Amino acid sequence: MYPFATIKAYQQQLFNGTTSCKQAVEYYLAQTKKFAHLNALLHVFPKEALQRAAALDEQRAAGKQPGKLHGVVVTVKDVIAWEQHPLSASSNILRNFHSIYNATAVQKLLAEDAIIIGINNCDEFAMGSSNENSAFGPVKNKLDESRVPGGSSGGSAVAVQADLCMVSLGSDTGGSVRQPADFCGIVGVKPSYGRVSRHGLIAYGSSFDQIGVLSQNVEDAALVLSVIAGADDYDSTVSTIPVPDYTAAVSSTAKPVLGYFKQTLTHAGLDEEIRNSHISLIEKLKADGYEVKELDFDLIDYIVPTYYVLTTAEASSNLSRYDGVRYGYRSTPVREELTEFYSANRSEGFGKEVQRRIMLGTFVLSAGYYDAYYTKAQQVRRKLYDQTKLVFSEIDALLMPVSPSTAFKIGEKSSNPIEMYLADIYTVFANLVGIPGVSIPLFQHSNGLPFGLQLMAKHFDELSLLGLADHLMKHYKAS
Ligand code: GLN
């Protein structure tokens, strides 16, 4: 019976009585045990999940109006606050910290009857592309356990990939939902900046961060996004644009005008087979009557540096609150002198990559270098934004690879941060300009690993984006 093809199919079975929330939770709990060695979940809450399942089963039997996510088994990334549950950003500095409130996204999931069963491992403070930066050890890709699942939402991706839950929440500052989805052969959706509230999401780069959804299919992600999106008094950057029912996008027959940036496919770092699969797909789409425009994008080599200047600057400011004074890790013996006290807490509490980024961010914001780096990067961001406006006056959706390679080996890139950063080349664009992006698992590499196609649309056009993504998944997926 489990897993179901879609959440809708599962809910139909719930309502015709052929399954129950309790059975669903028991199945997923058994899966979390079976695949515990993948390290995708830092915490599982069997008792609580079973209690909630039983309560929902009773409510259904009593004829209570069900929530949109009635009985849906979910896991959430360890940067998203869930009241009275551990929240550590996979960092030693927050080890044993428990959240005292719910993120808005979590609040909305719970209000619609979802069952959260666990918390996903991730790169520390969502900084990374491989999940190797977690203080709780790396996550393994179920398709090849010697390989990374991608990051930073690696645990959220593997939880869906290994069927430890129906859907998961991740966060995407520069690709952290789309890239692990790509490496794990699942769907990843990063909404427009301002579509989902960031209240209760541990901040990394506040002008980039968005909560996103990882799922087995587009329909499930659309359903979850319909629930978590929308205005929120706790986050003034969330848009008040009404939230459509994104599930209406599914089975869309629209034929949007498509486009791709020439330079993304000719880039030297791109794996040959990934390139060829994209070119063949474009040819196939053209043959099927799609208009596909080739566009110029000469700023390609600026996007990764711009992203890393701006996000590290924002991170250096956001992470200054972890000082060991109010909460979090405190080094012992406690230092008497204040600077030494901060320094000991932060040097022992933060991992290497987080420290590297705090230092880089502090440097680009420092008096003598501010204009050369931070101001310059803001100017490039503005240019990219303006160019994006023009691009989407010509096309409806932009096609791009998600990552230049398939899932790499654990340890392969961890000693070379620059190489790791450069691999974000295709994902950071959407965050720099704030547009929505999805990764759909269309392709299979001859090395046996999956890889995806990335689709992007203009701001707040998730509906057309998901419609196209669903259509391509159903008609263009290599078997
Ligand atoms: N890999 C990118 C980084 O390390 C993206 C991370 C993210 O989206 N959270 O910054």
C-alpha cells in the first residue's frame, strides 16, 4: 500500500477507510529505522506522531472538516522552528537548543492537520552544497551511499528520496532545495522571495532565504506550497499577493514560451552528458511545438562571486547573535575577559565553513573594502534584476541545469571551498533576483545517477511554473 503515488491518492484512501493516519505514521517510522544510517533525520518523534495520528483518525471518524494536509507525514529542516522541539541549524553552537515558538510555515502545516515526524539534518546554518558541513555528520545519498545528497537541505532531500516521509521542508538561499533534489532524483521547489514567511527560519542571508518544498512529484509540492505561502504579520518582506491554489496548475495544457541562456550550456564546468541531455530536451520541445528562445547572458561569471560576497556579508551580521551570552554554546571554563569570552564560544561553537563565511562577510563589509566588494556586488545584483525583467518580457519560463555535475563522492570537494562554491553556478541566480525555481528529476546519467532540469519563472508566477514542471515531468521524463 505505501508509499502512495500522491498525497491526494493517500487522502482518498484515508477517507474511504482503506488506510489510517496511524498506519501511515507506522510505515514512515519503520522506514526511518530502516534507513537511520543515511543520517537524514537528527530527531524522530514516534510517540508524538502516533498520538497525533490517532487524534486525526478520531476527528475524521467524527466527521470533522479535514485540513488540506490531513494526515500528511512531513519532516522539516533543522533551521525551521517547531515549538518545544530541538532547533540547532546542525551546529554545535545551538546543540540542545529548543525552539519556544513555531515558524509560520510550521504553524500553517500543523493548522492544516499535517503530522511532523522528524527534523532533517543539514549543512550548518544552511551553508554548503553537500551536507558535509553538519556538526552531526554527513547525510548519505540513498542511491549511492558513498555520495553526497547535495546541500544544504540534504537531510530533507534524503528523507523524501528514502521514503521517510511524504514531503519535507527545506530552505533555499542559493540552491539548497533545488540542488539536493537534483542529486537525489526528486522534486524541489524554491518559491519567489517573499512568497513564504521567513518567520522562524534561522537567518543565513536574509535577502535571499526562502523556505521550499521537497517532494516526489509536483502535485504534492504544489499542495504544500498552497498551505505555507502567504502574508504574515511577523515578516514584512512577505507579499500580500493572494495565494492561488497551486494544485490547479497540475495537468496544465498551456504552452509557455521558453528560453535558455546560451552561456549556461556552453560553460566549461558543465558535465558533457548533462549538457547534451539539455540540448536534446530543447530540440524535443521545439519539435513538439514549443517556442524556445536562445538568450544571451554575459554576466554568468559574476553570479557566484556576487552571491558569496552578499550572502557572507548578511551572514556575518545575522550570526553575530550567537555569542554564548543569551543562549547557545558557552565554552568552559568561562573566560573573564569579554572578547576572549566571545572568541572562545564562537570558535568552539561554529564549524570551519561557518567561520570562513563570517570572516569573509566581515571582510567585505569592513571600512576599507566595503565599496570594492559589497557595493559592487549590490550593483551587479541590480543589473541582474533589470536583465531578468527584460528576459521575462520575452519568455515565460527559463530552462537551466541545476548543477554542473551529478552527486559527487563524500569528501571529494570538501577540502576545496572554491570548487564547492563554483558548483552553485546554476542555482544562485534565482535567489539573487528573487524569482521562483524548481528542479524536476527528468534525466538519468550513464553513471547511474539522476539529474534534473531547472525551470524558473517571473516573480510570483509559481502557478505557471508548477504547471510547466508537472507537464514536463509527465511527458519528458527519461525512463
Ligand atoms: N550552496 C549554497 C551555499 O553554500 C546554497 C546554500 C543554501 O541555499 N542555503 O551558500
